[in-house]
Amino acid sequence: MKTIFSGIQPSGVITLGNYIGAMKQFVELQDDYNCYFCIVDQHAITVPQDRLALRKNIRSLAAFYLAVGIDPNKSTLFIQSEVPAHAQAGWILQCIAYIGELERMTQFKDKSAGKEAVSAGLLTYPPLMAADILLYSTDIVPVGEDQKQHIELTRDLAERFNKRYGDIFTIPEARIPKIGARIMSLTDPTKKMSKSDPNQKSYITLLDDAKTIEKKVKSAVTDSEGVIRYDKENKPGVSNLLTIYSILANEPIEQLEERYAGKGYGEFKADVAEVIINTLTPIQEKYYELMESTTLDDILDEGAEKANRVASKMLKKMENAIGLGRKRR
């Protein structure tokens, strides 16, 4: 089996875009791949965090992973900071990364724009992300378009390390889904759905109740044409709703276009909302059950134990290759 690694930051609510673009696919992948799913809390602290909120978000994200269908018997679910090899390997990779290539990272430029000061961690985020991936001999990293540049840097760092110190790392490939990787804002369908959007109507969270979902979908931006067809360039709002409907209902967009031919946006939006509610209701029930149980912590303990075994072996290889520590007899 090939290995997949993916990490999500515990930085608050999980949106429908996060679910469709990442978590839903994780569930489908775990049957065919050796999967590591990581709650990357060390990445979260590259920007200021409230201590208590961060702790709550870490556990909440773990519950979401399981509630959407991640099976701990098939996949390894763990918290990044509970596996020290991540930070240790991240430092080694920082030492072979160049400041210039880190400053060229689009996300660093975006997050640091207009600010008087940013943390050094924001700049050196990519080598830590590379360590996350490379520690597990990862073959495939499922990511959205916005993370593609980081995977390219990960490949560069892995190849640079291998060239200098011997073939230690597997060179990972990015896996970008052809459809659904980028769910757009409900209020501005030219922008990606984001929980950081000040307008809460722009996104749906996995914990939104039925009435909230209905209101948000009903107010979603469409256009004046009144025709339900997929045209991402000229009809971004309708196309976004069709994408959501298609993926959650597992129906081709062409079939949906035929079904709603001659029908109005009102009926279409009501059906989109119903599909979203039907998808999220069982997830929410499982989530609340897990948050109240000790099962969640047991699963995370087991995940950390397994991840530590695998990551520590790779870290030792890295340290031996580069000459750190004493040579053991």
C-alpha cells in the first residue's frame, strides 16, 4: 500500500469546504492507502492563539475526523505536538532550506502583508510541513491548489537532502482532486469558502443547524439569468452550488442540470440545502457523542504511539545521515 499523509490546523470551525475538499476524500482513501491524518497544532501557533481555545479546537478536530468516517483501525489519527520527531525533523529541514525560497511562498506573503511584524515560525512553516510529510515516507499528499507550492518545496527539500546525505526520503506527489477541491464562498463565489471571512453567510460550518443552513443557501449569490447550468466563468454562484450538490449527493452535474431544466433558483436552493442537512446531521450526532466520551482520547493515544514509532525511525536515519549525536555501537 502507498502512504498518504495529510494535516489540518485546529484553528476553529470546520467548513463545508474543508469537508468536501479534504475530509470526505480522506474517508474514501483509507481503504486503499496507508493513511496518516495529523492535527497540526504546531502549525497553528505560527499566529497568536488563545491557549484554552486551541486545546478545545484540537480535540474538536479529532472528533470531526472520526465523525466524518475516519476509521482508526484503517488510519492513524494523531496530534502533531505529541510526536516530537516533527519539530526535530523540521529543524533539520530548516537548516537545508534557503531564506529566499521561504520568502517566495505565496501564503507567507499573503499572511505577512501589511503587518509590522510576523513570527519567524510563519516564515519557516514550510520546512515543518515538509517534515510532517517526509517522516512517514509519504507517497501522496492530498491538497488543494493553495498548498501545491508547499508540496513543491517539500519535494525540493527532500531531493536536496537525498543528494547531500544519501537516499533517505521518498519524494511525495501532490494529489489535487479534479472537482470539489475548491468550494467557493456563498456570498462571493469568486473566492474560496473560508472560515476567516467576516461575513458568516459566506460559509457553512459542519455544526450549523438545519435552519441556519437553509438561510445561508437561500441567500447564496447566483445571477439574474435564472438558468441552472454549470458555467464556472459566467455563472460562478450556480456552478458552486451544483458542485456542492453533485459531490454530496454523488450525482453527475449533467444529471442535475437535466433535472432542474426550466426550474427556478428557489427550488434548486431548497434541494441543495436539504442535501447538505442530510449529509451533516449524522456527522453532528457522531461528533457530539465523541466529544463526551473517553473513546476519542483512547484513539488519539494509540495514534500517537504508532506515529511516534514510525517517525522516530525516520528521524534517526536523518540524524545519522547528517552526523548529529554520537554513533551508537
